[in-house]
Amino acid sequence: MTLRLTDEELSALRERAAQDGESMQDAARRAVREYVSRGEHRRRVSDAAERVIAAHQDAFERLGR
């Protein structure tokens, strides 16, 4: 995979990685892991909310009256 960054993105990555004492590659890989993790977390929260809504639909309907 080739990751193409704008000059601004590359500069920001370089500066941030230096501040964190890591390579740009390590910083980018960490960012990808965090991105994937956030997506998984959102999916789990959404699934849990759907289960709660389904389990308590009657109560939600009564509260909405």
C-alpha cells in the first residue's frame, strides 16, 4: 500500500511523530489502529442500543405518550 499525503498532512505527521518520539510510520500505523478500533466501538454501541430498544420498546412507547 502506498499512502499519499498532502504536504500539510506530511508536515503535521512529521511534527507530531517527532513530538511523540516515534517514527512517522509508527504514528501512521497507530492512527490506523485507532481508526479501526473507533469504528468497531461505534458498531458495538449501536448493536447494544438496538438490543435495549427492542427489549424495552413497550416502555419507550408509553413514555412517548
